[in-house]
Amino acid sequence: MTAANGGGGFLLIFLISTILIGFPLLLAEFALGRSAGVSAIKTFGKLGKNNKYNFIGWIGAFALFILLSFYSVIGGWILVYLGIEFGKLFQLGGTGDYAQLFTSIISNPAIALGAQAAFILLNIFIVSRGVQKGIERASKVTMPLLFIVLPQLFDKMPFGTIFYVLFLFATVTSSVVMLEINVDNITNQDNSKRAKWSVILEILTFVFGIPSALSYGVMADVHIFGKTFFDAMDFLVSNLLMPFGALFLSLFTGYIFKKALAMEELHLDERAWKQGLFQVWLFLLRFVIPIIIVIFIAQFM
């Protein structure tokens, strides 16, 4: 179906973009993070031996904060739908017009904000407990649920319920990472401050996310450059902050990050074929990726 309707071209472009842009940038992040051993913001100043480079980390931190503010709204919707599906499972609710149901959920301020708050509380609970007690323990719980418990329930649970349970797991694991990075940026791995700053950051996230949660209800007529607040924040993150962050990451790694450190962190030695791969990686970071990103950004300026 994908190939027959023209989606094959999209998949081809996606794969090429992943190989030429995504994978080299992922390696760059690995190399920078492993070499610096500090928070994401301070990484660039430490490796560039000048704190002026920390602005690259600040772009990422700000993007994650904005992203989580409206991502938590979507997470709240998933919680509501999961509750509805469990209600059907126990015959507490019936089927209906799903389009009307979705509209009624996102346009109701109490439901939208309450669900967003519940999703944020779930994130606070996990991140505030730290990596071992929070994130790792959550992973240890969710993995058995995914591969042991849920398969046993497949025969008993409607597929709608299973879908939203899995969807919730995927959403929570992503949002936890968004929060964790900024908590680490502030606490500098000081676990005594983790709980406090997890709460503070998520309160700020909730407050900033209120307009996004209300964008399809009482604030539906409020527009920024012709977009609802939700869509405007999505545009800001997806089309500006992330591309600019990737651009500066690529240039920093290609021109400022020491080659010897990069090779060490990527486990490359002096063998010719590994040197060749390294030079291809540098070429992509210095020339190909920046040009592609600039062209992409120019379309929205």
C-alpha cells in the first residue's frame, strides 16, 4: 500500500536522511557526551574551552522544555483514552462517534488540563527518584509488562486497550527523557536536588503548556502567526529550534571538537578503512548536513 500510493518515495528519502543526517549527528552526540562527562549544556563550553559555546546546549534545553509542554498535553489525551478503553473492558462505557469523542475531550478545559496534570505527575514520580530508583526501575517494570504480562492478556483484552497501554508506555519513556535532561542540566548530577527540581520544572512545564491544552477549546480563537498556540509551539520546536540545534551541533563537532577525542570516543584507530570512515563522517558534519539544514530552515523563514 505504501509503495502503491507514493509512500515508497517518502520511505526512501527518510532512509537516506537517516543515514546521511541522523546517524552522523547521533554519533556526534555520543562522542561529545562521552568525552565531556557533564550536563548537555556545559558539554560544548568544556570541549570548546569557551563557555560561549554553551548556547548550543541551551537551544536543546529550551527546545525540550517547549516540546514537553505540549507533548504532556498529548500524553494526557492518551491517559483519557486509556481510561475510556478500560471502562469499556469492564462494561462501564459504550462505543460511539470517535471523532465527536475526541473533540469533546480536547475542547473540555477540565479534562484537558486534568489529564495533562496527571501525565506530568507520572513523569515527576519517575524522574524525581533518579536514574536507578526511577528511570531504570520504570524500565524494569515496563519491559516485563510489554513482553510477559501483556501477551498473557491479549486473549482477554480488546485490542483498543492494548494499543493505548503500549502507546502510553512509548509516550512516558520519551517524556521522561525530556525531563531528565533538563533536571540534569540544573542539578549537575546532585541527587539531593533532583526531587525539588523535577517538581519545579514540571510545574513550569504545566503552566506553559496550559495554552496548548486549551488550544482546541476556550483558546481556539487565539492565534500566533495564523496558528493555534499548540501548533505554534510545534512549529517553533520542529522547524526552528531543533534544526538550528542540529546545525550548530554539526558545525561544532566538525570544526571545533578535537579529532583525536572524537576518534577515541568512537573507538577508531589508525587503520586506513577506519580513517576513511572518520573522514566521511567529518565531511558530512562540515558540509553536507549544514547545507541541507540551512535549505530546510530557509523554507520557513
